[in-house]
Amino acid sequence: MTKADLLEHILMTLNAKIQLLQNDLEELRVELSDNTKSTAGDKHETSRAMAQLEMEKLGKQHLESQKMIDLANRLLNASPSDTAQLGSLVFAGNQYYLLGLPLGKIDFEGKSIFCISLQSPVGQQLLKAKVNDVITLPIGKARIDLIY
């Protein structure tokens, strides 16, 4: 497993999510346009309001996913370092952590990778750590074995 392969996988996943969000938004636009032609009174207004709320929610998810894509692209071009930093893939305590891309746990090539924010408690522990440093993770003390 390489960090570049992992980030490419993440980018593919995020792009697929954006495509689904765009499809859902388009369906809602069509539904909203069809509802405009209706004259069913309160039911019509409730349906329009719910569709508008759903569109706002999907719009926020789309924006957030696009931010994650932009960040993943930046991390793809980040230079390697001996110190854990934004974009580092760290192996510590028998677990992989990708720093700076808060997507949660993902599975890649048969391994679980925790994609975490630098502001998270684990992210704070890992930030600026070096190979062989011992840090405190939720699973207990762990030694950093590798930094990609």
C-alpha cells in the first residue's frame, strides 16, 4: 500500500459521492419544478419546503465533499517528511492513520485506515511525532513504526 494509491482511492470515492449528490440534486430540481405546477394548497407548500430543505442539505454535502477533494489533491502532492504532518500516513499501534482528511475509517487493500483531522485528539498526539516516538492513543500507548 502506498499513500498515493490510498489518496487516489479516496479521490475516486469522493468523486463518486459528488456524482450521486449531483444526481439527487437534479432529481429534486425536477420534483420541485413539477410541484410548481400543482395547486394542492398546504400539501403543495409542505412538499416544496421539504424539497428545498433537502436541496440545501445536499448542497452542503456537495460543498463539503468538494473541500475534501481539494484537500486530498493537496495531500497527494505533499512532500514526505520524517515528522508526522498534514497528509502523513502514520502506522502506530498496529493501526494506520491519515492525518488531515477527516473522513473516518475507510477500508483499503484489506486494511483499515483512520482518516482523521489534525484537531482530533489522536491527530494532536500524532502531529509532529517521529518514528519510534511513543504516544497515547485510545487503545493505550503506541510506538510510531512508520511515517509515509
